[in-house]
Amino acid sequence: MAVAKSLGWYVIKIHGGPYQLSGLPDVLAIKDGHAAWAEFKRPGNEPTRIQAHRLRELALAGCSCAVVTSAGEYREFLEKAQCRL
């Protein structure tokens, strides 16, 4: 989250709960009206089936989406997403 904040994004950690849509990515970053969703995984791990489905849905809705394994990957993702602004 510090990476997103350092780049000027408003960032929210998504916590699962009984009233939340299942499979939402871990972190939502917002900047200039654009949403960038990131699912964090350990190297070698893949998103679950529902997580992959939610990422596709969000991408089709115009959001930037990624699965990342490090702070460096997350920074690269947000910098690319920022270019879309």
C-alpha cells in the first residue's frame, strides 16, 4: 500500500466478509477516476478460479487489473496504469 500512496494513488485493502462479493482482488488503488485492482500472490501461486473471474470482469469494466508477486511488480503495474490516465 505504501507503493501506491507514494505514487499518489488512494489505496484500499479489501477484506473479505459475508456481505462482500467473493473473489475481489486484495487491493484497490484509485487515481484521477481510474481504478487499478491488484491480487497479491506468492511467487509460483496462481489466483483462484473466482479471483481470475473477478479480475476479468473488472478488466472488462475498464479497470486496470494485475496479479503481482512483489512491491516492484506492483509499482510497475501502477506506473503503467497511470499512463492510461
